[in-house]
Amino acid sequence: DNDVHNTEAKTGVSKNSVRILLSKSREVIGSYRSAFSSTMGMVDLMKQVPFDLSKYAGQLGYIEVVDSTNTGSIGVGGFKPAVLSIPDLGTAEVAERYTRAAEIVGMYKVSSQGAAMKSLLLNKRADYKTRTAAAIALLSIDPAKNSALVEGVFLDISESQLLKEKMAQVLGQSSSPSRFSVLRKGLAGSRRTLQVSIASILVNAEAGIGQLLEAVKLADVPYDILTEVSVKERLNSNMSAAQKAEFSRLSVGQASESEARKALIATRISSYDPSAVGVVEGKALFIQNCSMCHQIKGEGGLIGPQLDGIGNWGQQALTDKILDPNRNISQAFRTYTVTLKNGKVLSGLFRREEGAVLIFANPGGVEFSVAKNDIKERVASKYTLMPDQFRNTISKKDFDALMKFLLATKG
């Protein structure tokens, strides 16, 4: 447990904990939380903790490990005596095999595996990639029969944000006549990132745009969802004349996007308070939000520019780039909208050409390939791959912490 060790004082009580509970009654029969009255050292990161559970022998229980902070982590292992056997394959490898199997079922439309795919899709303990592959397979086998099943998973409020985003993408590429109305239902009450993902799918077709504009009109989503980079470019390209008129009506009285953005940048700069946040918290935010594409001191991705010495940019330039990433874009970091012959629309940063395929990177920094023969149209965007949502998704306090970390990175 390195929670206390990651603080400046290196003393105090950890926010992380380990508990042992009885399965039936959920009674806590053992617990541990590290605490240090004197300075914690590296040697204290690992401790052997004994629990006397003899009075509960024969009863079913479980171990609860709680990681309560984004600045540290906790792990457990080395149980003596062993509480369970270790499988030959790890959970990640098992999930990968199930995912590959589901992809094969979908690719070859193996209808005899329909029941197995349904079971995978509805298994909430399965990996989200596996469940996504199962959904694609079901729609490949029998879209008319299985669309409602996939739509139900998408609308299930107990499902994770990540899975719902994947289900939205699957539905967006399906032929279900109800897909746009179902996606519209997913807008109301959802987190901003999911709303943007759904809106980005709806704007690929007039019918979807109609649903999106209606959702804005009824205040199911805020108007400024239409100004998101991943939404507005295709919205402008795909709107009908009637929809353009409706968009103009909805825009009446709305603050200018550029003016609102300038005001936010000015506020974030003037209210920046480095004394209220820490570099450690800022680094954690960088890892969570930026490191999949950007590298500092050899750690992170290389989709975007390498950021050693980024602190030399200064507060103004960094704030501009984070909150208004499309103001000044290098040609090397423009994205492309790729329309395939089957109607599927993809978006990403062009990376390289490898024989008969083109390699792109998606907004998550993950590379994907597209066969040249499958491409109907490839259009350069005026926008960068860098997410344009941080003004909505990162709080003022988190923004200050991220800024403090970046300004401290000077070489």
C-alpha cells in the first residue's frame, strides 16, 4: 500500500483498506488499514498481516480490497494458507480468447453459437471487449432477432459507461430501424462523455440528426453538445435544409462558442491556485487523461507530441492548448474522416501506410487498420485528434492539479 508513502509528509493513515467478510451475513471478521506515526519508508510498502479466522472455519467468505485514492494503490497476495487454486490462464488471457472466439462467430455468422453469444453479452462479469464482440456477432447472425437484445444492454442503467459507449457504436453500425430512437433515449441523464459519443454517432445520418436536434429542443442534452468537435463537423455536412433551419432556431440566444471558450480560459488562468493542489495528483490526472497519446520522460504513448520540457510553455499556452486544442493545429496531427464502402464511418489520425492497408489512431490512442480497397472516401478534418472535452470533463481543482504538474515538467 503506497498511499501514505505518496504524500509529502509520509505519515498518517492510509485511505486504502483490506477487509475479510462472511459471504452470507457480510459480517466483517478481519480488517487492516496501514498507519504510520513516523516517516514511512520504502521497506514499509509491503507488510505481512496475520488474521485469526479459526472461529469461522468452514464458512464461506471473501476478501474486500478498497483503493480509495487516485494518488496511490494497494495490492494483496501471498495468502498462507492458499485460499484458492491459481488457474493456468489469467483472467485477461481468458477474456482475450472469448473475445477472439466471438469475433470469429460474427465474421462467419456461425448461427449455432447464437445462444453462447447471448450468454456472453448478458454476462455482466465478462470483459467489455468480449461483450462488445458478442453483440457484433449477434447482429451479424440475425440482426432482426437480436437488435432488441443489444438495445436492452445499451439502455440498462446498471451497465458501465465504457460498455454503453461500445454498445452505442455497435448500434450505430447496425441496420435496426429503431437504432436512432434507442440511441436518443440513451442521451437523457447520461454523463457528458457518453452523450458526446452518442451524438457523434447520430450525426452520421439525417434520421439520427433529427433525433439529436429533438433531444436538444426538449433539453434532454445541453445545446453545447452540438459544438463538440466530434459532432459539429459531421452535423454541418449531413444536415438537411429543414434541419439546418431547426439548428438555426435552436442557436438563437446561445452564447458564441468562441466567446464562451475565451471566457473559460481567462477564468481558469486568473483563478489558478497551485497552493491548493499537488504535483502527485496532477501526474495521476495526466496518466489518466493524456498518457495514452503523450509521453514524458519515456513513459506514455507516442500518438501525439512528446512532452518533455512542456512546463517551459507557460500557463497561458498550456491552458489554451488544453481547453482549445483546435486553435492552432499542426498538419501532422489533423484527423481524417473515413467512409467505407459498407457505409461505416471511422475517424482517426493517419499514422502510416502498410502495403494494402492504412493505419490510423483513434481518440483513445489505439491504432486501427483499414484496407485501402474498403475505403469509399477519405476527407481531412480541420480538427485535431486531441479531445476537445476537457473544458467539460475536468473540474477546476483537477485542472489546477494537472497544470501544476505540467508546469513543473521542465526537462
